[in-house]
Amino acid sequence: MRSSQLPLVAIVGRPNVGKSTLFNRYAGWRRAIVENVAGLTRDRIAEEVEVEGRPVLLVDTAGLDAAAGRGLPAAIQAQAWSAVEDADAILFLVDGRAGLLPEDQRLAQTLRRSAKPMALAVNKIDLPQHEPLVGDFHSLGFETTVGVSAAHGRGAWDALEALVERIEAPDAALEEDPAETRIAVVGRPNVGKSSLVNRIAGTARVVVSDEPGTTRDSVDIQVEDEGAHFRLVDTAGLRRPGHRTRSLERASALMSVRALERAHVAFVLVDAEAGFGDQDARVARLTRERGRPAVILANKWDRVERGEREKVRADIRDGLRFMGDAPLLAVSALTGAGLGRLFGTAQRLREVAQRRIPTAELNRWLREAVRRHEPALAQRGMRRRPLKFLYATQASVSPPTFVLFCTEPRSVAPSYRRFLENRLRERFDFAGTPVRLRLRARNERPSGRR
């Protein structure tokens, strides 16, 4: 069943052809680690970018290698190929300086079996005199073949724009039920995501195991609670890039990103018995990046000694300071304790995330906030002048996104932006959901590319 999720474009190719460099070029910042070592990109990274006014979800993948055998290399390959299967369009990157290799031919033959839109980008075409290197790659038979320079940007956007133009808009008739609340169940491996889904669903619909990373794909479960309809999506566990303890812990980051992107709310599970860790914070940050309200579930609460419970709560709150407004519920997937409030909380958070504030109320709030705490003077050259906020409007919901027009957007300090966001949350009760503020000059329009 299709949803109104963003179209997904996967950048694929054999190792060390420049996929992460090209991804960074599109993303506009060095999000992926880049180094001239084959196989460095261990986990896919997703970034929302705008292509000719159309937002897409761009995914950087590990290099495709048919020779990968067992263990970690094979697990990474499974991730990369699952990105191909889940993508709406594929950007196949090859190395123009290396020439057309048998590995490229084999990958092209496999990729062409799909009916998805594809484009071939021949990388390292840094100068016009390198263009003849593109010629040999036309034999691969792709409709769009473009010479690009990931390092310098030459031709990069031409290739992506030509590809995105061929992605069909989702059919409104195939949209998911708007009355159904979709919930992504996310967390690091072995925190009890599948056990929680099974307990809620009342049937063993998801394989449960103590082996970390058992869930390899996202699984949808439909649930009804007091007449309201919900869809739970159990996802693979997330692991930090480069972790090597077990190959099965290479759970699909793409599946989790995609589940969050199509969800209204996230249940972020933390193992209360094991304690809060860096990877719990990483998963929670991902939910904020995707703009999803979250309920923090301290699972395995039945295994925490009563005298330790306040400390465990404090540790979780401290680790999640960046989303301290998110509800924290103590639950047990094993016994079912604490699960009674889950769906009511999820429904409330969805309503909060979809709340629209009348423009008049929003501007009254802005005037009061600025009067309460004026921004620092804006620096222009050798002169300092007052920074004035002119008016505000709400651009979208889920997450609530507001555009604030002011005289010098670049001069607004991060601390003042946080002040405005906090006051906005307090005034309109946006607890539990991300709020996005966009600062623009009076006549500024969104750019065509991010």
C-alpha cells in the first residue's frame, strides 16, 4: 500500500566510485564520511533534498559487490540491495576514469531487471576534455547517461533532475487511510520492539528472538483500540556506522528511516534494564530529523529494581535533553504493564503535530515574544542595527513548520531561535512534537535546491 511518503532515490554502484561524495554534494554538507578507502560507507544515510521544487529522500548506500561472501560484507550487501528494492528511482554511479569494468556490466544487467526509473551517472568527469570517457558507458543501455563530477558538482544536478522528473506522483486512490494513525516502533537492537508489537497485537505476528537484529524488514500490524485504527510498523534495530560485533546487527537503517517518514508518531524503545546509551540517543535524534513526534518507552520496566527506577528515569531524561518534552512511559512488553496509555498518547501527539495556528494568533505571539526578549543587534559590515521580526505564518503541519520574516535572518543567533521555539511550544502546547522555524527576509523565496 503506497503512502504519501517522499519518493526515495538510491545512489548505488560498486565500492569506491564516489557515492558518498555525490551524496554530500546533493545534501549540501558533509553528512557522509568520505575517504579513499573501498567499503568505508557501512550504513546507508538518508537526507531530504529538494529537486526542482520537489522534495525527495536521497539514500547513500554501501558499495554493491557480487563477490561479498559471509559475515559483515554479506550483511552490508543485503542492506545495499534492499535499498535498490525499496527505492522509487535509482541513480547508478560508475567511475569514468576507471573505464567500463565487468563489475559495472554485471550490476547494470541486474539493475535493468527493475522497471523503476534509472539514470547512469559517470563520475570523475571533472573537465570538458574528460567527456569522451562517457562514451563507453552508453553501451550499458540506460535511457539517461550523464557525465558528472561529484567532487566539483559538474553535471551532478542534471543527472538527479532528469531522474526525478521520471518518478510518478503517488496515486491519490492508493493513499493510506487518513483516519489511521501510523506508528513506527524504533530502537536499537534487542530492546524488545518485536515483543512489544506482539503483546499489543495479541498474536505472534512478528518473529521474536534474543538474537540482536532478528527483524530484518519492516512489518506492518493493524490494531484497533476503542474504535480508533492504528498501524504499527516494527523496524530493524539501528546500529552506529562501523559497529562490527555481529553481522545480524546490521539491521536496515533505510527501513527505519522509511518507516519514520511514513509514520505519524514514533514509539522509541529504550532498554530500561540495560540502561540508556548513545545509540538510544541516535535513534531518538533520527525521529526528530524526520520530524516525527515521539513517545519514549522505557521497556523491561519489570526487571528494574524499585529503588533504581527514579535513577533510570533521570538517566533517560538526561540523555534525551534535546527532546525533553516527549512523553516517557514505563512499560513491559513481557507482562503488558503500562501499555494501556500508548494509543491514547499516540493519538494526542498526532493531533498536536497536525495543529494549525491562525495567523493572527501567531503574530500576536511573535510580538509578545520579541517584546519580552529582544534579539541582539544585527551586524552588517561595520554597522550594527536593530533586528526586526515582521510577521509569521504557518507553512505546514507534521511537523508544525513556521516561517518567520525578519530583516536579517542570518544574524539571528541560535540561542534566540531556541528561545522563540520554546516560547512557541509553551504558548500553543506543542509538547512532544518537533517544531521547525524557517527564518526569511521579507522578499525571500525558497531556493530550488537545498
